[in-house]
Amino acid sequence: MWHVWGKGVVHTGFWWGDPKEVDHLQDLSVHGKIILKCGEIILKCGEIILKCGKIILKCGKIILKCEKNIKMWEDNIKMWKNNIKMWGDNIKMWGHNIKMWEDNIKTWGDNIKMWEDNIKMWEDNIKMWEDNIKMDRQEIERGGIDCIDTAEDRDRCRTFVNAVMNLWVQ
């Protein structure tokens, strides 16, 4: 195998060129071994860097997931804040509704009282009418006239009713 090295050519360990450079060739051999070792070290460092890169990539993915989770949590917090505001608005509305219902109940109570008063008035009127009917019936019975007999004759019944009405008016 042929290699170009320095000013001469190396072939299987023989040197054709300037004999002064033979010492340099031995130095170069030592340097080559050092360079080879450095290359191995660099290769190992590259493997380590590659592993570190994979770890960094995994960390980046984890960070990205964390950022997505943080964004999701921020969105959830915004949603919860809006829900709390909405619940507060609903509670205010319920308070207004309760006030309105209390007013309606008060109005219904007033209406019930008014109807109770009206019912009492009607009961009093009915009692008064019943008393008037009893009194008129007593007056009619005292006069000796039987309403059933007069009912047989329409004209006589009208005359009777007119007579009774005249009694009320006088």
C-alpha cells in the first residue's frame, strides 16, 4: 500500500526519500498513535454527546409535554374563572328572582286578604238576604196568603208579587 507522507513515499515500512526525514517518520508514527488515540477519544466523546443529545431530546419532549399541560391548565383556569363569574351572575339573578317571588307572595297574600274580605261581605249579604226572606215570609204568612195557591194563577201571582214589592217600598 502506498501513502504520501512528508516529502517522500512510504511503502510497507520502507522510506524512499530524504534520510534526514526518517527520524521524523518515527516521530510521526508516535504522533499517529497519539492522533489515533485522540480519534478514539473523540469518537467516545461523540458517542457521549450523541447520548446526551438523545437525553436532551427526551427532556425537550418532556418539556414540550409540560408546556402543553401548562397551556391546558391555564385554559382550564380561564374556564373555571368564567364559570365562577357565571355562577356569581346566576346567584345574583336568583337573588332578584327570590325578591320578585317574595313580592309576588306578598301580593298574593294581599289578594287573599281582599278575597277573604269579599267572601265575608258576601256571607254577610247572604245572611241579610236570608233574614229578609224570612221576614217577608213571615209577613206573607201573617197576611194569610198561600203562595202555592197564587202560583196557579199567573195574573194573581203577579198581583201578589207587586203587592209584596209595594210593601218593601213603603
